[in-house]
Amino acid sequence: MKKLKLIILLFIIFFLTGCYDNIELNNLAIISGIGIDYQNDNYILTYEILNDIKTADNATMKSYTTTGEGKTLPEAFTNTNYKVGKKPYFAHLKIVLFSENIVNNHLDKISDYLIRNTGIRDEFVPLALKSGITPESILKNNSDNIPVVSDFIINLIDNEKYNNNLAVTDLYQKFLVKLVSNQKDAIISTLTFNDDEITLSNFYTFKGYKKVNELSILDSSLYNMLEQNTFSIQFNKKYQGANFAIIVMSSSSDIKVTSDNINIKLKLKGRVIENNPNLDLEKKETYTMINKDFAEIIKNDVTNFIHVLQDSESDVLGLQEIYYKSTRKENNGLWKNANVNVDVDLKVNTKGFIFEVQNEE
């Protein structure tokens, strides 16, 4: 009898009781993306919210957006939350879009609020928008093909590394660490929006919370190559007046910094993707020429990229940090005037060939 009472008691405890502060899923507004803008002395906030309404035929429902504003960022969040109608839930937040005005003038205030707001996790991807593009216009641009814009942008970032190499995958917590670091500067991907098409573009670099440079498309790709995030970056050269192109599929970099020199060694693997001059790709001599010519092109491009960083004092590669780790001494900006020495070991092969030609000694 006692055992029966105990079983009944345990059943009541585990199955018939609930949490007093439990919130039903139907009462939550799941926020997938946030856009932050600043216009006419107001912060403008846009939520992309996952739609939880089911259709009779189980068709995919598109997300929807809600926009609010306020004189301060907390006020903008409060006013936007009122418009949602449910409790905002940020645990599944994937992206936060910063307008050009935010990036140029208000990034410090935004960062301070986001890190202090314990309700917003810091494991989202931050992205900057090009001039003239509003976060709201991006987030509300859903369709049958793009039911959730935030998911589309995350997929765009994941796939971009196999295309044009124009994606910075740092989550916000890592981006913020670099913003406040004295050893390595921050960098962020940008989005463009033309003819209802969302695409990734070049990178912005920062010194503290101040944007100091806008890298070219090539330099943005070279940054990822030097950071060993390369899966696809294209280089071109004319032979006999016709274009010949390779892509670098993988990269290994070794960077050393002294008080006088920045020494960069690159080991790269690539393949031919365009052969308009009809070079004979079955000859060893052809590959020797290709490796030599394109190694020189890459060497010059990387050297010029480092000079761009030196001129803008954008230490996104952490050159001061590299110097400190090897010497335990502060660099004090010596890297800005150091000589740049680049050595490129390139091996190009064509997809599908059963042989591989080694670089000549």
C-alpha cells in the first residue's frame, strides 16, 4: 500500500505539476534577425519573426517583420517589443544588420547595449549594409523562394566561401573582442541589395569602434586567403591576348613579424578553370610556367594588400600580436613601416587529370 501511494505521489510530481514561470511556445515571438538603423535622431529597429501559423496544406509560411523606433536604443527595443504582441524570444537570433549610419557613427552605443542585454545571445553574425540600404528593406524581402531572410543570408555566408570568398564568419562575440582589442582589429562583411537580390560584398575594417577602411573585392578575398579561410579565389592572366584563369582552392600561410620586416610564406593549391588561349595542359613546361606566373601575380597582390593595411593602420591580420607572441615585446606600430616580403609556393593542377606536376626546384 505504501509503495502504491509513493508511485501515485511521484506521478503527481512529475506529470501533473508545471513551472509557474513557464511560457508556452505559442506566446513567444521567435526573432531570427534584427536590423538596426539611425535616421532623423531616432534608432529604428526591425525584427524578422518566424511565422508559427500552419496552413491547411502544410505549405511553408514566410516570416514577417515588425519595426519600431526610439530616441535611445533601449527605447527602440521597448517600442518594438510592444508592437510584436508576444514575448520576443532571441535564443534563435542568427543575424544583426547594421546600417551604414550605425557603422559610421553609433557602433559603440550599439555594441554596449547588445553586450549588456542578457536576453540577446551574442552568437549571431553581424553584417554591415552598404550606403543607402536599410535593414528593414532587407529583412522584409522574403518570398516563396526565400521564406526566411535570415536563413537565406546564413546560407549565403556558408556558400560564399566556395564562390567568391567574400564572407567573414566571425560571430558577434569575436567581432566585439577585436573591436576593443589592442592586438587585432575587427573586420566585417557587407551586404548589397539590388533588384531584390541580396549579395555579399567587400569588407569594412575598424580601429576600435571607428571604421577606417573599405577593402576592395580583391583585398577582401586576400584577407580570407591569408587567414586560411580560402576555398575559392580566382586569379587571371592574359596569354596570347586571351584570358587564362585559375582558382586557389586551399591556402596555408605562415606570417612572421620583426621590427623591420613582415615575412609571409604561402602554400597554395589551385586548378585551371579557364583556358581561352588553349595552352597545352598535358605538358610539364606549361604547368611550370603557370605556377611561376601566377605565383608572381599573387605575390604582388598580397604585397599591395599589406601596404593598404599599413597605410590605413588596419591591423586585421594581428601583425602586432604575431610580433608580441614571438618577442614578448610591444610592436608600437613598427609593422606600419616594415618591409613586406612575400613568398608564394603555388601548385596548379587541372581537375580530372590523373597526374600531378610538382613545382621545379
